[in-house]
Amino acid sequence: MYQSRQNFAQVHMRLFYQMANSFYQIDNNSGLFLDLGANIGTTGIYFLKKLTPNLKLLAFEPDAENFKMLRLNLILNDLEEKTIAENYGLGIEESEQVMYRAATNPGANTLIEENTLNKRYTGLSTATVKIISLDKYFEEKNLNAEDIKYIWIDTEGFEPQVLLGAQNILRKNPAPIFMEFNPQLWQKSGFYEKMMELLSELYESYIWIEEALSTSKAITYPLEKLWEFQNFTADCGELGDIFLIKKS
């Protein structure tokens, strides 16, 4: 990104912003952008600098080395005062878990062991990281769910646990969600069904991000269609990214 002078995911972030403001009534004058699996800040920092300068950033990154870079990048971009950065992973409940660190891409660090079958994990190392639930965090910090304006989730297959640990917040405020779609890993985790039950309660449809980018058409699909991928068995568990639209 430094060499090209552009963010590799800027097209995705701008589309997320456009769709969120099209399908939701968002007041961008105040509130929170949630960056869950923040890595070194490539998403949250760009979003605040380029799209929502009046929001504050709440970022969670469990990997210690990534977290150091995240803090440094916040300082370099003059966003330290507008950010709450936490060195935690998010899940269903408080725990400690093993993180598998990808040898060639720190952005692919994962809590899902099955993910490490990919070649990029050759020569991997591990670290123990702390996990908390977003519900408990908001309760302890006395934060309001209604202040959440956008949720970006990139947790390498751990998305169901993140969502299930935030179900109280989402029931109060089913905010726009952009997240990776990893059906194979979700099924192996054992939380696919519970996650879908939660999402079906709050959201009515979704948009395939890659399809929207390639066709310039934001086609909505009923959320129930995601059940069709429950037994997806391709070698790569990730099918791309999806945008969730709440029930009207």
C-alpha cells in the first residue's frame, strides 16, 4: 500500500459505505465504526480518514504484533484521540485461545486450526490470545449499542462466534454489517446454525460484494439462501464478502 499509495480494499470500503447509507438511515455526524479483526488498521483508518471523519473508531485486534502496528498507524494518521483500540479477539465468551500466525501474511492470522491447511501457513507460529464478547465489553465500558453505525468483520472464519457474542447489541441495533463469508469454516466450528438463527431474526437479505463490484449491480438475496452453503466443501472456505441488510 505504501508503494502504490492506495489501500488495497478501498473499493470494498467505499461500496460498503454507499450501500450502508442506501439501505440504512445513518447519521454520520457521530457514532462508532466497529473494526473487528482490525489488523494494522487498514480498514478503520481509511474509513475514518476518507469516509466518516466525524465518527470514532472502536478496533479489536488479538495479535500482539499486529496490535503494535495498529497503534503506530493510528498515531501516524492522527487518529489516536478518536480511537479505542483493544488487544483482544472477540468471541462468544471470555477465554484464551490459540492463534495461528500465517508466515507470509499477518492479515491471515486465524483462530481456526482448519484454516492452517492453506499453503500460506507453512512454517506458522502460534500465540495465546485473549477473547472477550462484544456484549460484555459494551456493558463493562458503558457503551451504547445505538451508537454503532458500521460493523466490519474480518476474523478469518471466526465470524459466527463474534456475532453470537454480540447478539444483545445486535438486537438493540442491527447495524449494517460487512463480513467475510467462510461457510466451510463456519460449519466446522459448529456455530453455523446458531449464527444463522440470530441473523435470520434481525436481517432479511444480503448482497454479494464481489458480484456487485463485477456487475455494478447490487442484487439482494433473501438471507435464508445462505443456508444453501451450510455443507460447502470446497478447498477454500471463503466465498467472498457479504453485506447484510436489516429487516424493515
